Amino acid sequence: MNKVICIVGPTASGKTGLSIELAKKYNAEIISADSMQIYKGLDVGTAKVTEEEAQGIPHHIIDVCNVEDKFSVADFQQMCYDKIEEIHSRGKNVIIAGGTGLYVNAVVYNMNFTEEEIDEGFRKELENIAETKGKEYLYNMLIELDAESAKQIHMNNVKRVIRAIEIAKKTDTLKSVHMQKEKERIGTEKSKYDFIVFCIEQEREYLYNRINLRVDLMLKDGIVEEAKKVYDMKLPQDNTCMQAIGYKEFFPYFEGKCTLEECVETLKKETRHYAKRQMTWFNNKLDTIKLDGSKPKDELVEEILRYINS
């Protein structure tokens, strides 16, 4: 069975650097499992790997669609499976690296994302509630219907909140129950690949410092200008890019409601909160092998290689 190595962890934990060093030793190419790096033109705010950082290692499923395009977890899953086959056909190994937990779960556990027909009228009704009564009101609706799903979805992610409410209202199965059934199903099915998932863990204070430094570097690299481009597109509120951390935090600055400094502090805070949610996801939703992120990259590479070759 073909082994596929996954490197996961919270934002700023060192996934990119470690996966590149591992790829050099493991004769591998890298598939990005990041729900924002799929978009063309969003480079700074998504910490997209640069040509210099990549050091000649091919990276895949980056820049595959425009910001106004719809791209689902199911789309990523199929694209990832196709890319794994392509890379293996060239005699190379595969590393999946990224922090979008649902993307990783979808591939590792071959989750079934077949969805029921959408009721456009009900969706419009929910979108109107979000616009008129606010995201918190909509989120409280989800808590009443499916508290377990609500724990896994941020209030600001209106698109996912609406979808979870739709499932809870229009089907006999709550989204959280559906996900649990999927976990039970995958436990009885054999995968075509042997996925081995490593999770980088960092001390919280150290990780938060790295996040703050990364945001400062993004400012120098042009994150404000990139966020302004997204803002000027006037995309629908449920568009993924309008909900993404790294862009919406600057919208109040463009509207004259906050200072730039206030928006930067908000971005740092929201990114730290996001990192905490990522760790909760990886701890609860994935079977992982923990890596001590305080160790040098070369030591971690050797540790991974020893494990997969044992």
C-alpha cells in the first residue's frame, strides 16, 4: 500500500519548512491542504510558499481558482486523490501539508460529501437573517438545532453556519451525526493509501509569538494592499474570501471605522484564536503522531523517516 505522509498543525507552527525538508529527503512532492491557498492572487495573507522557500520542491493545489469561484471540500478531495495518483505515477512520494482540518479529514478518511438538493428559498431566508439580525443571531439558531456542529464552526463563517442549519432543518440527520456516522463507516473500509498523519505541537506562548511576528512580516510584505483588493471586489458576504482571517480584519480600516493599528491587533488576536481551534480539531478529529515543534527541523525529519520506515 502506498504511504502518504500528512504534516498538520496550527498556523505558524512550521508546517511549510518541515514538509519541504522532508520532501528533499523522502523524494516527495507536496500537496497543500489549505482552503485559502487555492485562490489566485491571495499570497501574503495566506502565507503561500514562495519560489525561494520551495527550494525546487513542487507544490500542488495552490492557485487553482479565482476568488469569486466556489470550491468545496468535495472538490479538494477529488483533486487531491487525482494528484496523489499523478505524483505516484512519476515514481515520487506524496506529502500533504496544511492546516485546514476538514480538507485533511476528507482525504484521509475518504469522507462522503454527497449532499441533498439545496432549497434556494430557505437559503435566501437564512442569508437575509444574517444580514438583518446579525451573525450571532444566526449562530444561536444553529446552537439550538445542532450544538455539536456549532462547536466546530466559527460564528463568522456564515456559509458553513447556514449549511449546517440547512442540514439540520431539511434532513433527518444532524450534520454532527452525519460526521460521526462517516467516522464509523471509514473504520470499516480499507483505504487505497496508508495515510500517516504527523501533527506539529508548539508551546502556546511560543506559537502566539510566532503568529504575532508573522502578522508583522505580512504588513511589510503588503497584506493591507492585498486585503484592499479583496474589499474592492465587493464579493457576497458568504464568499469564502470575505470570511477568511487575514482580510476581513482590515475592512473596518478601509471604512474609516478603526485605525490600522487596531485592525492589526484584531488580526493577531483572531489568528491566535484560529490556531487554538485548529489544535482542538487535530486533537479530536484526527489520529495523529505528535511532533515536538521545539526540535530542529532536521531532527523532526529523521524522526518521521524512522517512523515510516519501521
